[in-house]
Amino acid sequence: MDHNTPPEWTSEMLIGGHPALDFVNTAGGSSKLRDTERLLHFGDVLKWSAAAQVVSKAERNELRPRGSGGDHAREVDHLHQFREALHTCLMAEQAGTAWPAQAAYQLHREIRWSLGGSLLQKAGARFSWHAGVEAFGSALPRARIALATEALLRSCDLPRLRNCDRCSWLFIDRGRGRRRRWCSMATCGSREKSAAYYQRRKAAGQ
């Protein structure tokens, strides 16, 4: 995807097909390197969380004044560590290899922590875990993402997990043939085709 930190999150930037994957995709540029950070400040976290529907707009507004600058900085650091551990585990899962021990430990810790402060609620015929503002405060986005991660790992979507051929972003391939190669045809797909076209012209001496 684009190297630039987006001023606003749009649907083109939320292509994972699951909030846990959209969270993982808040880092990474146009290559396999995780060299672009989009959650620099707590305000960025709140902006992304609302766009990804991890928190409501009302919850975002309630979270803004909660905690000090130091609390917010520590929470952003926690989110970065959680995100990269999650990315490491999901990349291993997608490749069919064992999860690295340190990343697995961090992921398990975040999920246990989020479940410990959540309530089991019924919506229709189903039950799900709910993390609230009062229980988690400024850590609410991280708690909700951890719960979403736990749900993803138990879902039928997990075998459809894919890594973009060009960058580090992850997505769920729900296509019938499961042949999706890129996070977005408009960005990585277009770059890949342009690179292939250039190589063909170069090979032809043009």
C-alpha cells in the first residue's frame, strides 16, 4: 500500500475483511518491509478505530480526554507491540508453520487480558464478548482488537487468510476461486502489473 501516513482512513485502506487484519495493516509500505507507521499518536488510534468500527464515534469522543499524554503514549506502544506479534503469528499461520514463541506469548497475553475484563452478552441467538469503556478506558481499542483476534482464530475465515504478493498486508480471500493475490488491485496489483510490463519491454529491448 501507500507509504504515506493517511490523513483520513477510507474504505480503500480497510481491505483486510476483518478488524484484526485491518489493525495489522496499519503498518507496512509498498514492500514486504514493515517500514511505515500509521498509528503514530493516540489520536491516530482513535481515528482508525472509529473508521474500522472498532469503537463508535461516541466512544471515540469519550476516550479523547481520558488518561494523560504519558498514558496515551504507553498505550500506543502497547498497540505497536501487540500488532507486530499478531502479524508474526498470522504470517506463520498463513505459511503453515509454528508460531514463534515470543509472539505467541504476547498474543495469548493480550487475549487473556481482554477476556478478563469483558462481559459475555447475547445478541439475537448468539453470545459474544463485549469490552466496555468503563472497564478498559483508553485501552478499549486494544481490548476490542484482541477480542476480534480471538474470534478470527476460531472462525472459518482463518483458512482463507492471505498475504499480499507485494506488501506485508493481510486479508481474507472470500472469492469463489480464492485466487486473490493483492491487498488492492488499485495499488499493489497496479504496481505489480506495471513492473511486469516494464520487464517485458526491457527484455524486448524497447
